[in-house]
Amino acid sequence: MRIFKLTLAAMLALAVVLTSCRKDEPGGDSHTPIKMVLADSCHIKVDGVINSKQYFTFNAYGLPVETRRVKAEGNGFVNDSLVKRGFDKHRNMLFEERYVWKNGFWNTASKREYTYTSNDSIATYIAYNGNGDVSGWRATEKHEYDYDKSGVKTKHNAYTAVSGDILKLKSSLTSAVDPETGLCTFATEYIYDDNGVKTPVTRTEYTRYDDGNVKVAGVDKREGDVWKSYCISTFTYDAGGRKTLEMGAIYNTDKGVYDMDEMIGISYTTDGKLTMYKRDCKFDDESSLSTEKLVENEYNASGKIVKYHLETKDGKFRGKLNAHLIKSADCAYKYDNAGNLIEETFNYDFLFKLWPEKGVIEYFNSEHVF
């Protein structure tokens, strides 16, 4: 069973962590409350001084339905930010609402909403911006998904806001699924102009291993009225069906061959916990691969994380800024004799100073809330 740990590193990727929990995991019966392993509050210390505090409220399954942050100001602490979340009985996150304290009220900042398929994959995702006050939200984008039995995406309708809350379809993915195997064999992506006229832009053909996992995904790109080879990806898995290697290549029209463009390597513990994720790729004007993103985790004998390391190439992912503008991060975790998290040491390197970059988070149980 996955026991959720609300560490600083975990909060940066909360949606990923929560939506990856499945109802069919060993011990994952959604009607059985899990043991609480987290404190209900924490102090964030920078240079030995409390910079801010956070207070957590959990549901019966140990998932955080509310996180409130107060920051040091003068001789005390004042409200700073608030996050509210909702979950279904399978522990999938249904929504996350973010607020900032302003003029004596919690003002809306951003919101995400999700629905799920029967096997807990994301079916719809809607993003909202706050109205800058207490009056609500306005939708900025919406995505609709479906998948084949192996998890390959067979549908993706993407909408963007054009006026107020009005959303317009901007791209879509349609697929051919083999009725006998339930596996996607072919998918085509379209874009839409302002009049709703769609144009095909890419098409992907899949070949499979005997167990149904994707072996090769070949992509063609539309240029005028002609389809041309664009890129190809090959995949390798471990005995448990987890992806361990992905290699991507771009078609070189001058040479008539595929040139290596990206390589992703992933490793796990014997019980499936991520130990390493490394993505190498070619950046602009580079002829060889370089590491874009590296994640490394270490665990203790009880399976709890004790070290987390992240580094990116100048805070960028293939030319796009990381959502949190992180260049690197190192976190170390300590537990008491009962296995409860009691301390996290963090060291972040941001492109811009967003939060405290180096300090210690001390977790407490039943601390008095002022």
C-alpha cells in the first residue's frame, strides 16, 4: 500500500503521486482506512529561524484535504496560502484549489479538477485561474482522455479558453483499436482552426510485445499533403511490466536514417519504488545527448524514502522552463522509531528565488493551532 508522505518534494508533484495510486494495489482496499504516519503540522526553519508553518488536515485514508501555510511577519505569523483537495474512494484526487491571503480574505489563485476511468486513469482534467478575489474561478483549459487496455492514450481532446469561460477545441487524438486484443494500433492527431476545421498533423503506429506492451511507436508528420517519417520510439520493460528504457530518434531526411534524439532510463526497487529516472536528450544546437532531468531516490529497510535528488539542465526541460523553475534539489528524511516522518532537510536551487532554498522542516503531531 502506498502511504502518502507530504514532504516538500512530494508537494511539488502532488498530483502525480496521488493519481498514480490504484484501487487494485496490494492492500489498497478503498474502504479500509490506512494508518496515519504524518504529523498534522510542521515548522520550516531557515538558518535556524522559523520562516513559516504549515498545518495539515487529513481524511480517513491519510490524504491531505487541506494544507494551510502561515509565514513569519513581525513578532508573529500571518496567513499566507491555503490548498484544499478532494478525493474519491479510490484515493484519486478530484480537485485541488489554491488560495492566497489578501485583504483579510482567502483569494482564489488556481484550481484543477479531475475525473477518472474505471481503472483510475485520468478521464478529464480542467485547469482554472482564480479571479484574483473571493469570487470564484475561470476555466483556462480542458482535456479529455481515454486509453486502451495497455494504457496507451487513444483519445485526447484539448480545449483552450477563447473568451471568459468559453472553451474551444484546439486539438484532438483519434485511434484505431483492435477489437480482439483491445490494443491501439494506430492514432492520428488533429489541430483545429478558428472555424473548427481540423487538419491532421501526426499519426502514430504501434507494434507490441507478446504481453501487449508497446515495443515500437513510429510517428509520421504531415507536411502539406504528404505524410513524412518524423520520429520513432522503442521501449523495454522489466519482468513486472514496468518501463525501464525508452529510446527516441528523429528522422534525418538528408541521410535517410533515424538519429538518436532522446534516451530515458528508469530503475526500481524489487517492490516497484522508483530509484532512478534519467532523461538524456539533444538541446538546441547540440549534436550529442546531455542529461535533461535526473531523479534519484534512496530508501531504508522499511521502504521509506531517505534521500531524494533532482537535477535539470539549467532548470529547463527541452527548452521549456520547469514548472517550478528548479535547477536542482536535494532532500533527506528522518523518522522516529515508529516510522513517522519527523524531519526533512531540503536544499533547492531555483532559477529565481521563489521559496526558502535551504532549510529544515520539522514535523509535529497535535501541535496547537493558533
